[in-house]
Amino acid sequence: MTTDVVPTPTPVTIDRVAMIMKEFGIDLAVANDQGSGSQVATANLNGHHVLFAVIGSVLIIRSDRQTEMATADGNPAWHLACNQVNCFNFAAKAVVVDRAEKIVVRAEKDVPIAAGLNDVQLSVMLKNGIDNVLAIQDSVAQAGESLA
């Protein structure tokens, strides 16, 4: 009788995320805020600023892209572009952040990690999450250009 060894899920930490990303050839800039127990890292991927954050039972993969449109203009084009993309894509979501001088398009994917993930699972989830977030940014940019 043979027994297959099942990899044990382990807690997801920002250090594990950085280790897996290093295997992809990407070095993350990990925030070293000892006092708050910060679990945040960033990287520039294909010209997009991408944030990785471990918050409780979720790993958040987020990309923000500033547009040239001033928030004060009140033009709903980027809101409509996000809505258009969100209607047809369920892998990640896009929203407009309008609390700065210029409108920012934010794409985000939440990965459930409450039970932990083994290295293979974490690697697949990171690759999938990054691909989805960057694809959403590209889709919103295309939709925004057609609406502008």
C-alpha cells in the first residue's frame, strides 16, 4: 500500500509571497513596518504599480493606474469603462478612485487564504491573480478610450 504525501497548507505571509515572486524572477519591495505588523509589498509589473497585501484571511493583489482626467471634470467615462468591464469579467474587479487630483483606475483581486496554501497553490494563485489584475487594467483602458 502506498501513501501519497499531500503538501500541507501553511499560512500565507508577505515573506512567502515575496519568495514565490522571486521564483518568477520578480523582486518585491516589502514594507518593513515592525510596529504595525505590516504585510505589504509592491512591484512594478509591465509598467503597472502592483501592491500585494496580506490582511487577515485575504491576499489582495491590486494595481492602480492614474489617468490624465482631472477628478474635478466630473466626466463619468472611467466609471462607465469600469462598469462595462466588470459586467463581463468575474476574475477581478475595477473601480474608480476619485479622491485625488486625477482619476485613478484600480483593479483588484482578492485571494482567500484563511486555510493556508501550499507553495504550488500560492504560486498558481499569484500568477492567476496578477494576470487577471493586469488584464483588467488593459480592458478598462481600452473601454475608457472608446468612451472618451
